[in-house]
Amino acid sequence: MEKAVSFIKKYWITIGIYAALVLLYKIIADNGLVNAFLFPKIDLICKAFPADSHTMFLNMLSSFRLLIPSVVVSLVFALGIGTLLGMNKRLREILHPIVYTFSVVPSILLSPFALLLAPSFWAASLFLVVYGTVWATLFATITGIMTIDKRYLDKAATLELHGWKRLTKVILPAASPSILAGFVNSLRSSFVMLVYAEMYGAKYGMGYYVRKYADFGLYDRTWAGFVFMVVVLVVVMQVFEHIKKYMLKWTISQ
């Protein structure tokens, strides 16, 4: 009970803003101030949730089946390349300009090539999501390793930690705040590419659900899918934000 009261005290203005936005939409939709076809009444949108909840849940699972492998692949790639460049100055000087050049190319521009060259749409989507999300974590890894407090390295030398132990016990934990911040930013980008991939070629997924019903002109379900997708993505982001805060506290305490 105390936590609920504390939450309300902290976020009552935020809750009020959300409520005002919903009320504004209701007033606009109920009075026909905008296109009633594109902006259906709230009661119609609310009815779409229970009517299509099973389908929305299945599409959410489909999105995660693409999102999770993409995030894992991008994380492994970013940590591997980022660690090499962060620890080796000469290698960083040679490859950093090349990596930066590739990073500024929008993954959406590569979609025609990915769709034509990949063996399946799933593989093409995986490539596009990985390409669009890997860079923030990679650069954060490089920066995090480059800016490690020398005291950590001195302690590692004193304890005679070398090779794999030095990397896993000292370097990566010390660079984890930067890496986690980059990873969270990458996760935001992954949602953008995930929705793009699903809206323009997939047969399942949250983005596909929204696009399908928009094409059918069923905008009550389109809005329901849109709201459902936003809620899911906000929850996922909040989970990783809490993980990041926990890891930061853990790193500071070490």
C-alpha cells in the first residue's frame, strides 16, 4: 500500500497528463472533429482488445521470436568487436573510421538488398534489425573500455590477472555502465527496425498486425494494436532500464 501511495505521489502529474490525452482524444472523436474513419471512438477501440487479444498475443510472440535472436547477435558482435577495438589502440586507429562509415548507413536503405539476397524474409529481417541496432552498443563498448579508471587496471596487475580473467573480472565489469547505456539505446533502435520489417513483408508480428488492419480499414483494431504494441515496448524498455540501474549499483559497489 505504501508503495502505491508513493508511486501516485511521484507520478500523479504524469498520470494526469496521460488521462488528459485520453480525454482529449475522446472529445475529438465523439464530436467528429476529425475523420471518424481514422479516429474511431474510444469504446470501439476498447471492444477490439478482448475481441482480438489472442491474435495480439500471438503476434507479440512472433515479434519476440525475431527480436530476441537479433538482440543477442548484435550484443555478441558489439562486445566482440568493441572489446578488440577498445583494448588495442593501433587496431582502433585503423578500423574505427571504417566502422563509423558503416554505422552511418541507415539499415532501411539496405532492405532491398537484404530481401533479395537473404534466403528467407526472417533472415533478411534479422540482418536489418542487427545492422540497425549494433552500433550504439559497439561504440559504447569501445568508449567504456577506453575510459576505464586506471585503478582497476592497477589492481588487476597487482593480482596478476591476465588474458580471459582480466577481461571478464576487470575490464568488462568496469566498462559495463557505458555498455549497458549503449545497449538500452540499441534496444530502442531495434524496435524501430522490428516494426519496419514486420509492416512491410512479415506475416506475423505486432507491426504486421497494425499494418494489416490499417489496410483493411479497421481502425478500431489498428488503434488497439498500436496501443498494445506501445505498452509492450514500454514494459520491455523499463525492464532493461531497471537491469541497467541494478548493474550500475553493483559496479559502483565493487
